[in-house]
Amino acid sequence: MTPDELAAALRRGDAGLFVGETAESALGWLHPERYLGGWLSEIEGKLPRRHPRTLLLGMGGSSSPARFYAEASGDGSLTVLDTSNPDTVSSTDFSRANVIASSKSGSTVETQTLLAHALANGLETSDLVIITDPGTALEEMGRFLGALVVTGDPHIGGRFSALSPFGLVPALYAGWSSSSLAEELGDVVVSDTLVAEADDYARACLEHSPGEATFVELAGDPVTSGSSLWLEQLLAETTGKSGVGVVPLTGAGGRYRPRDMMRWHLVAALLARRLGVDPFNQPNVESAKRDVFALLSRSATRPTSDSSITSELLASARYRTLQVYAPLDASEAVADLRRVVESRFGPTTANVGPRYLHSTGQLHKGGPAGVVAVQVIVRPLSAPTRIQGRAYSFHDLHRAQAASDERAMRAVGREVRVLEVDSVGEAAGLLESAS
């Protein structure tokens, strides 16, 4: 197929370009222009803006675009709560804030529990915006509460949703206006040239790094950079399955622009096409999510806590991943921890749990073998409090998410070690001195 033929097939939404069954209902992202004209200016006029501060409750593809847009604008008025960490939750003031609850499925456990907690702790429904797909329980709840409900396109998967309401509505709270977004994204179309460039990049990536694992360097660190976090998920979750995948590594500290989003959407989909995997599913992510609820129904939600970490184990890995269950304000310490491990042992990824479960979690379990995972669980300082309407606390949920992922990784033959510590710095000392 020539580049022009490939571009034409993409524009008409030819699902036959990709393996698997999900493409039939997952190609809506190829036509973002419907959101970049009158729709954008109309929704801008409806958004509640009583407060200068906005909180976004969401995970994965429902939250990372917001971080991307906020980073690009340099505006600090939007805070993304993509966590279940009890210390972060307990220290967040949900009163006198605009709040966005974002979940495509409407059933994301972090979004559900954070919203329940916010409504019980100062959030007024007149300040609430719900973003979800049509027909979800979250849509029904939002309409019952009298909140503003914005529905997305069910034919756009979460990690491909940055140019849809899941990215554009938060952008309007993060320093962008409808006119500045239209200017930034005005040339975002699936052109012959853009498709050819994206496919050439995908081909070159796989030729440069042949075999089951392809390493790609990001512009920055996904732990601290919103745009790199977004791209890490897009590449890892789109390609990391059937024993192959692209492993995104931290780069030198640059940033991407929102106008680049369509190019990277195409790169990710075409990488998956060349690898022969379904770009639009995430089977291992879904299985781990289900196990969280099974663990919450029991009393034992503690991880196995196998802390037998040796330098031989870490050095023998194809790559290492650090899964750090800590407050969001520990991000810089997590970045430092990754540098410590990478400088001694080689390619290492890192992110904060449970955020990574909706992102690189698919790659860790479904992608190339030879990964060693180190879960770092920082003991919370806050006291457990039952979540409104739930039989468990954020302490329980946080623990269950770590334990569920540990079980899921062990079930597919991954090496996992668990460290329980009082700080990320303590974990850095333990890993640096591993013998």
C-alpha cells in the first residue's frame, strides 16, 4: 500500500488496516475537526467558572491530555488528581473549586471514589462538570445531580481522546480559550504528508530496534512532564501486547505541543499495525482492574512484599520499571529514584501508582518479556477514613491496586519485588546499595 493509499484508507476509517476486532468501533479520533469549530466555542460558554481553581478527577486517557494542555499553556490553575493515594486525597480541598469528573466508561474506580469523596467534602454540584461517554452510569449520575454533562464519542478510545471533549474541556480550564485552541489545532488533519511522516517514523523505530522490545526516547520524563506522560501511555498501551511493544524511556527534558497530537496518534496506531497487534484494546489492563474489586471484598489486600532485590536480578533485566505508590507531590523524588536505578543498571521506566495501571501497566504485563518490576509502597501518613458510600477507604483501595497488579504480573511470569518504605528516598538508598 502506498503512503497516499494508506492516508486515504485512514480518512475513510478502514478498519481492515488493523488486526483485531476493535478498530470497527475505535477510529473516531481520525476526525477531530467536528470539535474544533462551533462546538468548542459553544461549550466554552456553558462551563461553570465560579472559582479560579479547577480539579480534574480522572485516570489514563481521561486525565493525561489535561496535563499535556496545562503544561503547554504554562497555566497553573488546573490540578489533575489521577491517584487514589490517601495522603494526596486527604490534603486536597474540594471546596471553592471547579471540579471535572472524567471517565469514558463512567466506571473508573478512582474517578468514582474521588467524586464521592469530593461531594461529601465541600464540592457543590453547580461547580461540577462530568465528561463521559453516552449512556454511562456517570452520565446518569451527573444529570441527576444537575451538573453540566459533556458526552464524548464512544468510537474514540481513551488514549486517543486528546482532541475530543476529554482533552478539550479541561484545556479550557488550563489557560486555553476556544480561539487559542482553534489556532493551535487548526492544522490537525489526517493529510497525506502527515500519514507518510508517521509511517516512516514507525518503520524507522522498528528497524532501529529490531526484536520483541523497541526502545523509544521521549522528550522528557513522564513522571514530571504532562506531554511525555501522555505520549508514554499512547505508545506503551497501544503497542505493548502479544509479547511485543514499544518501551518509552525518559529523554532530555523537552516538551511536545498539542498540535503534535494527531501525528503521535498516527505513529502509535501505525506502530501497532507494523507489529501486528490490535492498537485499540488493553486486555491486561482490564483483567487487573477486575481483580481490584475481588481483593477489596476480602480482608487481605496487602502485596506479597518480596523484597529480595539483588543487583544481579536488576542487571539481568531487559528493562526495569519502578511502580511507586506515593503521594503525587513525590514526583520529583520518583524521578530521582529512576535516575539512581538507571545509572547503575540500565534502561528503567518509572511512574506513580495507580496512574501507571491505566498506561504502562499494559506494556509491563502484555509486552516484551524480561522486565523486572519494583513496587515501592510508601506508607501513608493520614488516618484511614471510609469513602462516602463505600465499605472501604482510600488506604484499602491504594493497597488493593498495588496487590492486584503484583498478582497480575506474577501470573504472566514477570519478576516483581515489593518494598514498603516511609519515603521514596529510603527506597533509593535500598536500591542503590543492592548487592
